[in-house]
Amino acid sequence: MELAGVVIPDSEICKAATTLAEEASDPFLFNHAMRTYVFGELVGSKASQNYDSEVLYLGAILHDLGLTERFAADDRFELDGADAAAEFLRERKLPDHKIDLVWDAIALHATFSIPQRKVPEIALVQVGAGIDVGAVPLELLTPQLIDEVLEALPRLDFKTAMLAAMARVVKKKPQSAMLNLMSDVGERLVPGFERINFCDVVHHAPISES
């Protein structure tokens, strides 16, 4: 399979990861994961970066497992997804150093700035996802390439559906929204949600100041 000149990795582990993501995710979320890889790969190749496309693909296709009912656990959705991906890849004997890269790519993809200080496999997952959600400038790619990707992988009301999926996570475990972008989702979309302010955490610490 090829999209906008990007060949989708088809190793056995990549095909298994694709199947997992497609089975666990709603169609809008699966298409987002696929677009994340294609956009990341397009930016990486444009910048002539050296990286492992298989690792980039695994990080991209699995990066939102934590938003699915199947893999949502008790932590931030990025960490739930990273843990689920690592377990899946470990069972399939992917080398530990590659699993570590995938875990970092997924765990950091919703954190600004830090991934861009890391290796390309980590940085490009965030870039690809960021382009698709509007957090990274579209100008990194040509309108023609973007249109080609969207024609093959339609958004399926992505904006509304993605925020709704994130809101479900915040409603279920509001503590996971502390000090990250999920608090914005909770504040806007979850009735009764109260943002945990870090200043309150410090002030209310049960430690004597004397």
C-alpha cells in the first residue's frame, strides 16, 4: 500500500499492529493513526532524516490505543497506550531498544517540545499527529499531499469524535488530566470537571514548612 508516495511498512509485526489498531479503534481513530504515520514520514523524508520507518510506523499506528475502550487503564491515555503497545511488541519479540523507542514516541506524543529534542522516530510521531490535529503547521507539507492523504484516509468527523473520545477519558479518570492537555478537554467538555491546579498541590502538601 502506498499513500502520497509513502509506502506503508508491511512486515509481519507491522501488519499485526495494524490489525490490532483497526480492531480496537473506531474508524475515525484508526484513520488518524494512519495519517499520523504518513504525515510523519512525509516530513521526515523531506528533511532527509535517518530513521527506522518500521519503528516510526509502530509508534504512529499504536499511539492512541489509550483512547480505546480495550486498552484504557488507570493512567494518562498516552501512558496506557504506550504500555499496551510495549506489551504487544514484547510478545512478538521486537528488540528491547525498538520497544523503548515506540514507548517513548507514544508516551510523549501529547507533550509539547520534548519529543522534538529526541530521535526522529519519536519526534515524527508527534509531528504527524500534530499536523492532523492542527497543533503543527500544515505548511510543512504541500496542499496536494495533504489532499491526497485525506482522500485515502477521510477524517470522518475527526474534530468532534476525537475530542469526545478524550472527554470520555477525562470523565472516567479526571486525575489523569492534571498538568496536561486533557485538562483543557475536561474544562470545556466534561460537566462538573474541576481543573487540578499545581499551585494547590504544592500549597496543600501535608509537609510542615517549619
